[in-house]
Amino acid sequence: MLISMGLSISVGLLDGLGLAMFLPLLRVASGEGAAAEEGLGNLSFLVDAMESLGIGLTITSVLMVMLFFFVLKGIAKFIEAVYKLTMSQYFSRKIWLENIASFTNFKYKSFVSTDVGRIQNTLGAEIHKVMAAYTAYFNAMQNVIMVVVYTFLAFVTNPQFALLVLIGGMLSNAVYRGIYRKTKEESRKITKYGHSMVSLLTQKIMNYKYLKATAFIYPYADRMRQVLYKSQEASRKIGMYNAILTASKEPIVVAVVVMVIIIQIQVFSASLAPIILSLLFFYRSLTFLMVLQNQWNQFMNHSGAMENMTSFVKELKEGKEQYGKRRIERLENQIELRQADFFYGETQILKNINLRIARNQTIAFVGESGSGKTTLVNMLAGLMKTDKGEMLVDGVSANELYTPSYQRRIGYITQEPVIFADTVFNNVTFWAEKTPENLARFYDALRKASIDEFIKTLPKKEEALLGHNGILISGGQKQRISIAREIYKDVDILIMDEATSALDSETERTIQTNIDRLKGQYTILIVAHRLATIKNADQVILLKGGKIDCVGNFEELKIASPAFEKMVELQEV
């Protein structure tokens, strides 16, 4: 900013010196060469400098000096513009990268309680508004410098006239303070409604099928329209304030100048000649003042986005994951939980969990809804840390562990498969380079997930597009591609959170067969409601009210736990 201000000062001074040469030019052109210094006030040193350098006061020489100043101004203006572009790109890159990095390191526990609409709006539209605010602020600061420079030149030329105009300008500027305040209030509303609109749109897309099937899509659209109208009303008010500023500035500025000239001539009997150059500088100054007021109001337009971004960045920093330094290459022995408790706010979800999972074991977690199954698996996946007790991976405390090194050894398959709007190859390999080695690994992963024959029937094979959220393939095919992705990654741990509960029985049986084939090759953690999928697990852990109620294999648990036996009977396993 300091460098930019320095460049702005250079531009303003060089422009002012170039403009100052108009008076000597007029004097010389009218044959009054001897009076060339008249009206320059304290800037008469320009004529003195020319004479001391042996430059005669001719039309040509004055024009050449004027041209010299404006050429230098052009060079300074070019450097200023390039520097301004560089600064803008730096700021844009900085804010994007810092927000992406902060969001990447945001705690999952904090994420689940954050408004998704706000996250999307802030990382999308709001960043562009902050960039617009930055540009407006940067321009406003440059115009402040230009106003100061030209005001200074006006003072040097005619202090009394300049002082009166400055006072008039300050009084006129006070009129706009109320408009700035109102603009800021409406800007906050626009940011708030922007969050709501993005949230509503996201939910509409995610729940489109339900809304369409039940005709709730129409009242939902009405709700979106109401938010839009409120946002547009706030934008309309800001537009009105901008229109008032734009329409009233020049008449007010001219009125101030006219009044000051009348006072100078009628009250102080001042000569018009010294006023002309000062007026020229002040007209330049007031022009920049009008631009400054416009830019500042533009800055106020986006002040809501600025405040939101500030609080959002603070929230991301407060919710930043804290990782240890110990890295692991792979799971060698076991994962262990010791007297682990977990809370959401004041609500305790897991209570005194003691659990040991040996490498390449298949462990199933069952229990009624709300028993803590998914939360426990989230903890084992490193998504959440214990509030009491500890988790150890190969004897290393999770607090000492560099969590991403552990999570790179994890494959995660959920009830709703994660499918990207891209090709089969990119979905499985996560955009790996298409080398012969990677292609061989890709087809091996497809074969292990029993999806290779289907992919080979597609016209474009591995380059076939899957559509948004895999809309072009069936649920079972999506699930198998998800499994193939995790196998391709060369992981140690496979987590399956209700991975087959949304599938038909035949597809579920096929995928279950695939999972059984992987038994002993991976540490497999299964969260299941449908008990048929866990009959071959090494251990089944029954949770109740956030506690481990019973542990054993499928048959042992049927004998040891009446609750589990009843679940088996109800599902007719």
C-alpha cells in the first residue's frame, strides 16, 4: 500500500506540474512573457528553473516542458497500474489459498455444526465481493492521495482560496455519512440473504427427488422467492443510495466552488488570476474526491461480505485441527481405544469405550439408531478425537500422530457412494496419470470390486462419464466403483458405514461376497443395520446408549445377548 501511495503521489505531482505550465503558456502566447510567473504563486519556481537552465520562455519550450511532465506522469501511471494489478492478484491468491487451507484443516466436529449455505456462499460469491471491496478500498486510498496532492498544490498556489474550498468540501462530505451508514446496513442484509439462498439451493438439489415427488417443490420455490425478493430489496436500496451520491456530487461541488470564488472576489477583493490555477488544481482535487466518495460507497456496498469473511476466517482458525508430528507408513499391529468418551456440546455420545482392533481383523458395529456406531467409527477414522481417554495407533497416541498420514491408510465407503462428475478412471484413481502401471492397477481394483466386466461393456470403457453423483449408473454399480477406488489406493483399513443398506438384496449379496473376499487382506470396520452382511465378521460389537454392551462373533453374540438375538429374529437372518 505504501509503494502504491508513493506511485500515486508521483502521478499527482507530475500531473500538477504539467498543468501549472498552462499559465506561462497562455502568458507567452498572448505576448506577456515577462508576466509568465503571475498567477503561479509559490509554483513560480518552475519558470525560474527554466530560466536558470537557459531555456527561453517560448511557446515551444513551455510546451516541451509540459510534455516532459506528462510523459513522466504516463510512465509513473503505467508502473502504478502494473503494480496495482500485481497487488490485486497477490491479494486474490492469498485470500483464496488461505481460505482453502483453513477449510481443509477445519475440524470435522466443527464442520458438522456449521451452516453449509454459509460455507458455500462465503467460499464462492462472498470471496468475489471481498475482492471487489479490496479493489474499491485500494482505489479509494489512491484517490485520497490524489485529493491530498492536488489540495496541497492548490494551497501552494493560493492558500486562502484553497482553505475556503476545503472547508466547503468537508461540510458537503458530512451530508454523505448517513448514506454510508445505511449502505453498510443493507450490505449486511445482502450477505445474510446470500447465505440463506445458497443453503436453500443446495438443499433443493440434494432433496430434488423427494420435493418433486411430493409437490413440496412448489412451496419450497416460494420460500426461495421470498429470500430473493428480500435480497433484491436490499440491493435496490443500495442502488438508490449510489444514485443519490452520483447525481448530487457535481452540483454540490460546483456550488461550493462558486460560493468560494464569490467570497474571494467580493469579500477579500482577490485577483482572479491567482485563483485560476488554484481552481484548476481544486477542480482536479474535487474530481478525485467525487471518485473517492463513489469508491468508498462501493467499499461500503461490500462491507457485509468483509465482516462475514472476517468472522468466517476466525471461525476456521478457531476450529483448526491440531496434529501431532509422528507419521505412520502403514498399520502394523492394532488400533486401540482406552476409556474413550465423546461429547457433542453437553450431550455425551460415547461412554468409556475400551476396544482393541488387530490388524486385518473384520469388526462389525451394530446397535439401534443413536447408539453411537457412526460416531465411534468416525473416531477410529481420525475424524474426531476423544474428549476423555485416548486412541492409539500401533501404540502411538492420536494426539501425537500426524493424522493425515494415518488417514491415507484408510478407505471409506458410505451408504451414499461418493461419485464425481467425471470418468470411471478418474473416479477410481482420483485423477492419477494414465500410465500403463496405473491402468493395470485400475483394472485390478475393478476386478476385486466385481465391476470390471460392466466397465468393459461401456462404449468408452474407463473413459465413460458417470454424470452428476453417478446418475448414469445404478446404486450397486456406484457402490462397487467406490470400493474399487479404496482398493486402488492401497489402504490398510476399509471402513464401510451402512455401505449396503440402500441396495437391493441381490446387489447387497454380491457386494457382501466381494467384501468377504477381502477379509484378512484389510482391517475392515463395518457399521451395519442389516445383520446378514456381518455374519462372517471376526467380531461383532453391540452398542447401546453409547456404551459397548456385548462383544463376540455372530453366533456367540446370539447366545450372549438377548437384544442381539431379537435383532436377528426380527430380520429373519
